[in-house]
Amino acid sequence: MNRHLLSSADLSRDDVETILATAESMHDVQKRDVKKIPTLRGRTIINLFFEDSTRTRSSFEIAGKWMSADTINITGKGSSTSKGESLRDTVRTIDAMAVDALVIRHHASGACQQVAQWVDASVINAGDGTHEHPTQALLDAYALRNRIGDLDGRHVAIVGDLTHSRVFRSNVITLGRLGAHVTVVAPPTLMPSGIADWSKTDGFAASWDLDEVLEGGGTHGPVDAVMMLRVQRERMSGGYFPTAREYTVTYGLTRERMRRLTAANPDVAILHPGPMNRGLEIAADVADSPNAVVLDQVSAGVAVRMAVLYHLLSGETGEAA
Amino acid sequence: MKTLVKGARLLGGQAADLLIDGDRIVEVGSLSPDGDTGVVDADGLVALPGLVDLHVHLREPGREDAETVATGAEAAAAGGFTAILAMANTTPVTDTAEAANHVYDLGRATHLVDVQPVGAVTKALAGEELAELGLMARSRARVRVFSDDGHCVADARVMRRALEYVKAFGGVISQHAQDPRLAGPDACAHESELSGRLGLAGWPGIAEESIVARDVMLARHTGSRVHIAHVSTAGSVEVIRWAKAQGVEVTAEVTPHHLLLTHDLLSSYDPVWKVNPPLRPEEDVRALREGLADGTIDAVATDHAPHARHDKEHAFVDAAPGMLGLETALGVVSEVMVRGGLLDWAGVARVMSVNPARIARLDGHGQPLAAGSPANLTLVDPTATWTVDRDASHSLSRNNPWHGHTLTGRVVATFIRGACSARDGHALIPELVGGPL
């Protein structure tokens, strides 16, 4: 496995399988009364968050702490431009303190890839702009597999603001690695440019018609799971869609859509990376329904991040705990 | 003092000798030196009228850590230029006669190249009120080219008034064509599958083309002259070709980087590839080359845009846009257009000297290599192959996209008003300009 985790594309199917297997044993640790294991004792991990985050930052922090690493959080909102310091200077300053890993969240796409060229530490992408969020895709795969089993040949629909979603960009890769079929659904204004060629090259389907996909009438047939993406209300002022009401009617996972979905497949899994806009992209009942995997995703977050830190920092493969 | 340039192929054609006396070419033919004449052996070299660059950023006043007029002038001389137009987006902005004269005087003091200030179209480049266009035109600097470059004159009414107003003194508006509603401040990558995959905000060709289309119609309506800066898409070339066929007074420039580099370089997220307008796909590059070859695009202009390292070493979207270009322009044009079979050396003279001088109304530049012309000339070795080294540069900045590129065709010497200003890539220090060779 590479020293860095910058993109989901850095991980082969074997890498993903290895991380998810390690995450299983980490998940067992999580269920113990005493959660601390000595695996990363003496290692220093910096969570460098240039952009707000609650769940990703806290789950990386817990992951490091449970593995006995020293974890430090550095947060700085806004671009480093505004502070008069270049990104390179900022990260090299931190790297000079002989840290082992930099977990980076940045508002700019590609920031982690750039940083990896400037520092000696391992760089883990905790979300870079609208580019990627590889650990999110791993935890989604983990939670989904625990719910519906092997993903080979299974059909996952990803619905929402694809243009601005790093979750979509990483998930389409990782789900693909695990053999799942993916259909992405959004209005044309929230589809990234070039999606037609992109989806063809990478073997996923793209649709503007949510009902057709949910009813199994799309390229990949009936769905086994639906991942709803957060739609920011600011997108309306950007003219991406007219009103929240219209968005919900056309692309929301409403109670009515959920009823039809469970009628066809009672075991359908509903994912959402959070934070949810209840009533906009997902109805409150749906978010709380037994089909929802949302809290499993959060819970998996710690175990999966422990597994990622373990494989990147220990340079070993196999059982850890 | 007299200088005899011996055996240069004039515009790549017949070899001839050029006798320079003072600041003029006085004789062209088969000549022998007399006693006090310095001789430059130009056997195998191509002689071009001194190159003229319609579009450079010199950063002085305001950001002298990135470039000064003096260092920019050195880079220009080394790159074969005898005149450069310095864009107005300095601090303060060149939007008054005083500011224009300041840049002009700094340029004169270099003795290396004529630095002609470009005036802002609007006050502080804000796009709202006209700057003192007439006073800049009447100043010692005799400003004729006006541009808010870095910003588009987006308001159609402001653009219309500016086009009309500069007619009174033969001015031209050089438009940075970028509809800010279609390509906002975060737009930094050609809108395409690649920008989608990279998660970089798209800068679609239409944001340029819609402004080009609007402005050629405004030029037709007002009977004014409009110049399109750094044309980057096939669609813009098409619109300009159509407008020229209608008799619209439109001219256009293309940068060396848009003639060779393509947007796939952005997958590294290395900000050295960040430039505005962004690098485009192969099909646009092809159309730009064809447009330059068939005369739709009049000129090559570098958009030389030096930036301090700490302004480039940010995340891609946050990094300053722009690339160096003065020292490499001739090499890139030689590589792409001459060796690519699209232009001969007379064509290079047209797009890098004659046309830009005409567009900017610089009477002393872009003149024929003939007796009576000002002795502004550039000697080029068309077969010299060299590898660009960003550290071997006169510029204070290092954002050089050509670092490591091997180019064939290199400037050997530059003469401004009879004085040698650069030899073999090295500008002469001002005290030595005009001294013995």
C-alpha cells in the first residue's frame, strides 16, 4: 500500500479488502470496555483541518487515540492565502516537527496531492474541496457490506449534488473496486462537466430520472442501496435548481418513494454521509427508518480510520488487534 | 558608431548585410566594413525586426519582489523584444497620466526595451467608471492601448462607451474576454470531463466566446477598434474570423502557452500550470495555431505574468494565475509554428513584430529591415536547440512552465535603436548598452 492516501484510486481491490478486514477487528476493539490498543504508540498524527468538520475530524482523532498515537488538531479556517503564508510553508512547518501522519481537510481540490510532494509525513486525504474523500468511501463500503453483504454485482444509486461532492467522486471508485454497479442521479445542473464520457470510461451509469432508477428501469436494474448526498441550500442562489420544494419533489428520497422502494426490495439500504437536510434530500422518516445505515456509517468511521492509519503508518498488512 | 551585421537571412530569406549607423539602418546589401565599424557575424542567423509584445505584466509599482520594470526589460531583451506593453494591473493601477508616465520613465531608464504602458479602461480596474483615457493618451507616455486585463470589461455599456471614446485618439481596447457570470473567480480549469474529475471549478470556453461575440458586434456598431487578448478557444477564433470577414476592426493575440500546452497537465494540480484563461484541450490548440497561420489571429503576445513563489505555492484554486513567457516566446513560436510548417520567418516577423507594433501604434517598431528604418532588430539562430532552465532567467520569478522543455530556435542578439541590448540570452547591463560589441 502507498505511503499516502490521496485518492480512492490509490487503493486496489486487494487494498480495500485488506483495510475493510482490518476495520472488522478494529470494530471489535471499539466494542470493548477498554478501547485502547498500543499499535501506534509513539507515533504522532496531526489532524490539519483548513475547513470545518465535526464527524471526520473527531473520528480521526478517536481513531488515533484508541491506537495510542499522539494526535493533535490544528484548525484554520479560510485559505492560508489570507494569512499571508503559502500552503507549502504551512505544511512544511508542521512536517518539520517530525510528525508521522498529516490528516488533511482542505477547501481546495488537489491540496492533499500537492502537500504530499512537500512533506515527509504520510498524507491522508480527509476531504479535499470537491475532489475526493477516500476514507468516507471506505466507511460507506464497510457499513454497506455489513448491511447487505458482498457488493459484487450489487447496484448502488448515488443521488444529489454530484458537481460539488467529493463523496461521490471517491465512492464511485471504491464501490467500483468492490464490483458494485453504480448509477449516479442528479439534475443536469448538478452533474459534473463531462459526466457522459467519464461514466462511460469508468463504467457507471448517469441519469436525470430518479424514479426510473429507483424503479429498476435504468441501466443496472433494481437498486440494492441508495446513497443520498447533501444538497446545500446555497445552491439555489447559484441557480442550480429553482426551489427546495422542486428539488424534493424531483430528487428527494420522500416517504412515497421510500414506500415504493421497500415494496420492491424490503432490504434496500439507505446511506447518507451527513450532515442531512431532513425534508430536503431525505424525508425525516426515511432517515430514521430501519433501512437507514446512517448511524452505522458514523460508527464505521472510527474503525475504518483506525485501519487506514494502521496500514499507512505501520507499513504492515494483516491482523492488528 | 557603426555596426555591420553580416550575412543574416532577412526574414529568413536572402542573406544580406545590414549597416547600422547610430539608431538607423542605413544600408542593406553586400557590404564591407570600414575601419571604425563593429562587425557582427550573422552567418546562418535569421534577422527579424525587433519583437513587440502586446501583453506583459511587470509588477512595478507594487510587487517589485515578483518583477520590476528593469528585470522585465532584461527578460524582454534576452527574449528578442525591443518593445513591450506593460499591463495596467499594478499597485497603484495605471489609470492616470501620472501612473502611465511613471512606468514609461522606468522603462526609458532601462535602455534595453521600450516599455509602453497600457492604460486601464476603468478606474481601479473596477469595471464601472472610465479611467482618464484621454489624459493618458495625451501624456508623455502616449498611451494607445487600454485594458483592464486580469478583469473583463463585463458591462456592455461601459465597453461600448470605452470603444467610442478612444476613437478620438486612435486608441484600442484590449479585452480580457471572460464573462464573470460564466467563469467566476474560482474558475481555474477548462470546463471538461477533466475539470469534473479533478473537482476544479470549470472555466468554459463560452465564457470567453460570448464576450468576444458581443465585443465584435460592439466594435461594428461603434466603428471602433477592439483587440482580443489571449484568445484561447476554437470558438473565439471562429467568431473573430467571421467578424474580420464582415470588415469589423478586430485584432487578436494568442499566447505561446496556449499554442503548445494542454489542460491535461492540470491533473498534477501543480499551480505552475494555472493561467487565465486556462490551458485548453488539443482541439483548441490546433484551432489557435491555424488561426495564427491564416491571419485570423494577428499576434503572439506572451502574457508574461511573474509571481513570487509564495503566491504560487498554494492549493491550485488559491494560487496566483500566470506564467513567464518573455524569454521563451520566440523559441516556442519557432518550435510550434516554424518547425510545425505553419509559418515561415516572414510570418513570425508579422505576428511578433509588425502586427503588434501596428495594433499598439508604435511607429518605431515593426518596420521593414530596410535603409531608413529604426535599427530595432532581433537575430535568431533557427537551428539552435536549447533546454529551458527556469533558474537561468532575468525574471525575478520562477513560475516558468517551459522549464525542462527543449526548444529549437533561439534569440542570439537584440538591437534597439542600433545598440545591442542582449547577446545569447543575456541582457546587457544598461551602462553597456550601446557600447562596443
